Amino acid sequence: EAQVTQNPRYLITVTGKKLTVTCSQNMNHEYMSWYRQDPGLGLRQIYYSMNVEVTDKGDVPEGYKVSRKEKRNFPLILESPSPNQTSLYFCASTGVNSPLHFGNGTRLTVT
Amino acid sequence: GIQVEQSPPDLILQEGANSTLRCNFSDSVNNLQWFHQNPWGQLINLFYIPSGTKQNGRLSATTVATERYSLLYISSSQTTDSGVYFCAATGNQFYFGTGTSLTVIP
């Protein structure tokens, strides 16, 4: 089954404790991206990657890191999480002239 | 970046009614997509529609790229249509509107 898999689904952590949210897709897509969703603000792009070893900042990249060492994986890293990073996060992927597919989301709470 | 505006922000419908959701975008785009976020938070792609009209069951979408807008039509609405509908325009990245929250009441 074609899918984008994110883990974990829920995460509660404390300020400053490094964390990684994993994202994997099995559709051989070149493009992968991360978004955060906050009430009233819709989805905002954090980082995106056009292919392996190619990453670019989206609209809200501060406080986040990504890497794209393999085509299928695109982890999101928070080196020192802060409470304003509490949000619902989505990973997505797409190929050329094809729809954007989302993972099921990760609800992160930073206390 | 590209500005994307959706209207209306909220919509309440009686089951069986029809509705039209609008998405305006500020610049030329490579493509336009519509998504439904269900009450469990999942984002489902409804249409990939850079131009023209597409239909899928009770839903259809039209994008007029030259006039920078897209419309999503929902006919004979059902309670399962409830949720938030987003459009996204693509330049070098994806730009989302803030969504239309739809509630269908029985």
C-alpha cells in the first residue's frame, strides 16, 4: 500500500530535550516536506527536499533541522524544543505531476 | 511567497444541500490541489487540478489558472463531508490556505 509513515503519533517532551520525528514513504517520490498546523494558521511549510541531499527552508524553519540521506526517509529534528513548537506536524511526499500524500500526523507537546 | 485565500472560513449545511468553496491565489502556480482534513486529523488529497474541471462522485473542482482561483463543489452533502477543506498552490513549494471548516448537520 502506497503510504507516508510518520512516527510517533503523539509525543510529550520537555524544553531542551532533543527529539526526532521520522518520516518514510514507499512511493519512490523525489519531493518530501514537513508542515506544522496551528489553529487559525493553516499548514505552514517548515522544510522541503527536492531529492537526496537537497533540502530547502520553507516559511517557518527556525528551530528545526532535516536531513535527506536516502530517498525514502526525511526525519525532522528539534535540537532544543521550546513550548512554541507545540503543534501538529505532518510529513508529505509527491512525485512529478502527482498529488501530495500526507502522513497521519504527529502531535507534539513541549512543556 | 504565494498568498492563498479561502472562503468562506466556516460553513454549516443541512444534509443534502450543495455548497461551493473558493480558493484564490496571488500568483501563477504550477498546480493547485484540494484536501479534506477529517475529524481525526487525517489529510486526504481530493483533487490535483492545475487547470480545468475534474469530478469524483459528489465532489468536483474547477481551476481557472488565468484568473487565479479554484472552486470545490460539494453536492448532496453528507455528515461524513464534515471537516476542514484546504487548497494548496504550488510554486517552488506548497502554499496552503487557512481552510474552510464545514459542518454538515443531519
